[in-house]
Amino acid sequence: MSDILIVDDERDIRELVSDILEDEGYSTRLAGNSDECMAEINSEPPGLLILDIWLKDSRMDGIDILKAVKRDNPDVPVVIISGHGNIEIAVAAIKQGAYDFIEKPFNIDQLMVVIRRAMETSRLRRENASLKRKEVTNSDMIGKSAAFRAMQSQLDKVTKSNGRVMLSGPAGSGKEIAARYIHAHSNRANAPFVTVNCAGIEPERVEEVLFGRETPERGIESGLLEEAHGGVVYFDEVADMPKGTQSKILRVLVDQQFQRVGGSDKVRVDLRVISSTNRDLEAEIAADRFREELYHRLNVVPIAVPSLEERREDIPVLAQHFIEMCNESQGLTIREISEEAVALLQTMTWPGNVRQLKNLIERVLILGEGSGPIEAKELPTEEEKTDDSGRVVLSGALATLPLREAREAFEREYLLTQINRFGGNISRTASFVGMERSALHRKLKSLGVVTSNKSGARVAQLDEPEPAE
């Protein structure tokens, strides 16, 4: 998309401009009326559009074409030319999104200055879009646990459709990466992926941010929905969207069009909508904080994103992935992770989920010294487990129990942690703790620990222990 489309109803003018540009090394296409112009744009958007404001024998004039281009191909700069130029037309063209305005007869040097600037703008926009696509492509899903595979299977089923998806899961579990995965593997992968942070936008500015605005001073300013045209709009934490805006978004989903704040023209958009929430939206509806009609529009395909607690098997591979990411983005040393450190990571609680793990790994790499394996002692924990001499520090509750009860409480918690660490796999747990499988089963039964299936993974649950003999 690096050529220049020249649209003028005077053949001599368009051919003259074409000859000048080709002498400067540009490739060009020509159109003499609005139908030819739109056909060329629809076949392949140009890098730059040079557009006559008045087109004889055409269904659309230059302003109409400009509006259509800014709606469907907003990254294409448009330079308006006219032999009947005046300040009113110039202002109207700039308000509608034109890059610049040149009067006929034009000065060749002036024309070339404008075109070079416009082509540079076009190049930068293409590079920016390419970088955004690369970012999306690199947002890979990482994991191998049963809970992760079950989620990825659901994501794969919705990638090729345009159905609306609602991702639910705790904060930091990776809902946006799941949304980017859908986008990167869909037929919209080369189109924009635009995130709307519903919790981060000031309520009084939500509509301007989403729909854009039109003012006499600044003309047209596109909103996020317009920027996402042809691609995906991702409503992050949709429960935080103001109630008044919810009804307008509902109307956009129904009509696929909206008006900018302060504008009168209808803006048509082609969008796929993916939403996420860490709240119970049905409870939000019951509390009159979320519109039920919008919920049903957005919740066509619900997919649950598991917490890190539900996919502890994935912690080692996720940690190594974050180490490599920190090396690429910050130049931090690539380090392996010792078995003891892996074991500790898998037994920790993760209220911040995958995001918390990423932050912890980054902190260890920044504060660590050398290039050897990351050791368990480098990992911060919720509370210190040992004192300076290496002695285990008992919690107050455990220290008050008789020896037998304290030992059972410790063994129960220890085995629960290890079983969950290995995704409910009893054989792997037995191997790690150094027990025969049958002996481990007997120990679990005596401690009142049972296993059940949850999201495809086996997790430990507490049952009533057998009475002591």
C-alpha cells in the first residue's frame, strides 16, 4: 500500500500529476470519477489519495469520497486539490480529515513538499500498524495443563467466527491475552485490535473516547470504535462501563453505526466485539448496575479463563517464558530456574495470578546477581518460613497444637499443596514426596484428603479424617 491514487475529472491534470510523481520515483494509479475512484480503493487502498474536490458526472463529490475513505480506510492520507478553492472548502475538507488542501493551478514544488510529507505520514502509519500486528502475533498462549488446554480448545473454536465472546476470570489471569489470541488467529488478524479500558476512562469522557467528537476548532477526532473498524474492539472489565454508555453501546451493536459527540453524520463500523469481566455480571444486573440486554448481546460465547491456582503445572513454563521476555525487552540475563525454586513457585498462593508471576520474575532478574540458576532463596514469599539460622518458624496456630495434631495438620497441608502443584496427578506427587503410590493413598485417606475432577484437572479437597485408633 505505497502507491498514489490520483482522482481528477480532467484527464490532462491527472496525467500531468502522474508524470511528475513517477519522475520522482512514485508509482501511481488514475481515476476520472467517483466510481473509478472507489473501485480502485476497494481493490487495494493506496498509500496516498490526491483528490479533486469537484468531479463532473460523478455520484459523489470530493467531500463525499473523503468521508468514505476516512470511515473505511482512516490511515490513508488525503490531499484535496481544487480549481475553485476558497477558505470555506479548505476548512470543510480539513474538518472531514483531509491531510492538506492545495489550490489549482498549483505550484509543483509546493505540491511535492505536501506529497512527500503525506507519504511519510502514510509510511509511519503502516509501520505502526505492522508493529501492533506483531505485538498481537507475539501474544502467545503459554501452558500445557488440563485447565489451560480446555480453555485453548474453546478459544480455537471461536477464532474463525465473528461471534461475540465474553471472557471471565480473576484479575491478572490473562483475559486480554486470550482476546488477542482470538484476534491473531482470526480472519481479522491484519486489522486493528483496540482495547477499551472500561475502568480507566473517566466517566464523563467515555462517549468522546468511544465515539469520537466533532468541533469547529479541531474538526473530526476519531474515537476508539472508529479506530477498530474492520477489526476487534476489546472491552476490558466491561462491568465498569457507565450505565448510560451501556445503552449506547447496545445501540451500536444492533445498528453497527453511531454519531460522534457533537456530530450529525452516521459513522458505520464493522466490528467484532470481545469483552471480559472479573465480576458476576448476573449479580451486577440484579443490583441494577449492568443492562441485561447488553449482557445477552455480549455473552454469546462465554469462556472462563482459569486462575493460576487452577493451572499450577504451567508455572515453570510461564516463568521461563517471562525470563525470555525480560531478556528481549530489557536485556536482562537469561537464567534457568532451580528445581527448589520451581517447587516453591508452585506451592505459593497467587492472588494476582499470571500477572503477579510475571512481575515476580522481572523483580528477581533485576535484583539478582550472576547468570546461574534462580534459587529458592531469591524468591519473595508471603511470610518468612525460616529464621536467619535456617530454623523453621512455626505459625502461632500450629505452635499451640499437640505434636500429633500439628504433624497431621502439616502433612495434610503439605500433601494438599503437592497434589495441587502436580495437577492432581497422584503418581507424580508420590514420586516427588518419596512415597509409594499405595502408601500415599493410605496416608491421604487417613488425613481425610480426597481428590475430585475440576475443569479437567484433579484437585485436592478436604474430607473428614478417619478417627484415630
